[in-house]
Amino acid sequence: MTELRGVPVSASRLSLSRIATVLDANLYGIVHGGTVMRMIDETAGAVASRHCGGRAVTVAVDEMVFLVPVHIGDIITCQAQVNWTGRTSCEIGVRVTAQPWDRADEEPRHVASAYLVFVAIDENERPRAIPPVIPETEDDHRRFHEAEIRRGTRLARREAILRSRERARPR
């Protein structure tokens, strides 16, 4: 099997923005969390596909944190990058900010953060190998290490659940 050449974090880093409208919001003028989640998934999916060089699908959302509300008329921006890669999967970190559309002088608010795991798939929808990510900055290295911790926690939780099910199975 051929070793894939590494890809720097900056090669697939991406930012997507849109203006929140009344169709995105509840009766209080606050944007639905699901609307923000969809933007997060779309942005992370684009980053994963760019890094993997083809199709990649969401397999897990490791963490999703909403910090403050987003309002109608806010420009919502999702900034995403590859934090970590395995053989067929990668973690994408997404930071979401919002800023009133008509207030360029106002500092964007950090409104949400999320970590999603994607698996690259081939034409038969089977997992395929992806290039390793190459962290470039101290922040990239920190993100890589923290992603490894999240992965370890996710795998340990899955293993603990499977063991629990085995013990609970009627004999």
C-alpha cells in the first residue's frame, strides 16, 4: 500500500458565512440551534472533503456547545479546519461567530464550537485511506493533541457501553 503524502492544516482550512433570516429563527427572533448545526456540518464536510480529496461523511459529533444566541440579521460565520487524522477518519473543529449585518465596527461574538468526525469513503461507500494532517503552528499541535484525547474518550465510552451490554444480557 502506498503511503499518502501529508497535507498541511492550512490547505483545507475554510470559512463560510451567511446572513440569518426570519426563516432561520423562532418566534423570539433567535436562530434555531439546528440551523447553526447544519451550517457547522456543511462547513466541516467541505473541509473534510478537501483534506481527503473526495467524499467524506459525518460519523460523529463529539461536542457541540452553544454559548450565546444568534439573532435575525446576524452574519453567521463558520471557521473550520482539520484537527487530527487517522487512517480513514479525521476530526474537524468548527468555531462559529455572529455579527450584526449592519455593524462592521462590532466585534463578532463567539456563539458556538463543535468537533465532528468524518470518514472518507470510496465509490462503494467503504472507508478509504486519507492523507495525514501536518500541524503547522503551536495552536495546530494543541488541537491535534486535544483531538487525540477526544478520540480516546469516544473509543473508551463505546467499549464501556459494549461491556455493559454484555453484562446485562440475559443468560
